[in-house]
Amino acid sequence: MHSRHSNLAKGAGLCAVLAVGTAAFAASPIPSEKIAVARASVQRAEQTGATELAPVEMAAARDKLARAEKAAADHNKRSATQLAEQADADAQLAEAMAQRQKSHKAAMEFDASMQALRQEAQRNTSSN
């Protein structure tokens, strides 16, 4: 009789572990949320000019986003989530690179303007 209760308790314990494991799997992050974040990052990067200024990174972001969407459609949650996270990171990198290039260009234009002003000031001082 003791053996029967022991086996019953083990069975109940196993069922409880399986139920918790199933609930944890069901509660894992939904790939569609990650895909939405990646899509927004790609759109934001495009708006900053990353398509022209960081084409390699943008191509990687778009490719991974498309692959994440396909994986989600195929019900491959893990792959969809990983690809969406990678697409998000690539898009953020592309956006940062585009911003950096724009800032560098603005700084160069500012330096050129300052140089022109200095030269104009020296000419005016020399002619007086």
C-alpha cells in the first residue's frame, strides 16, 4: 500500500512539473511583440537616412525582420524571437551610424564656415 501511495505522489508531482513547464512556455515572450519592436526600429532607421548612410546594416535588419516574420508564420517562436531581436539591434546600429555620419558632416560644414569667417576677418583687418 505504501508503494502505491508513493507512486501516486510521484505521478502527481510529475504532472505538477509538466503543468508549470507548459505554463512557463506559454508565457514566454510573444514573437509578434518583438517583431513589432524590430519593425519600428527599421522604420525609425529609414527615417534617419540609414538606407543611404548605412546600407549594409539596413539590409541585415530588413533581412532578419523578414526571416523573423516567416519564422513566426511557421510557428517557430524561438527563431522568430531571436531574429526579431537581431533585426532590432541591426536597425539601431544603422540608425546610430546614420546619425554619426550626419553629425560628422554638420561638424565639417561648421568648421568650413568658421574658416571662411576667419579668412574674411583677416582680410578686413589687413585692408584697414
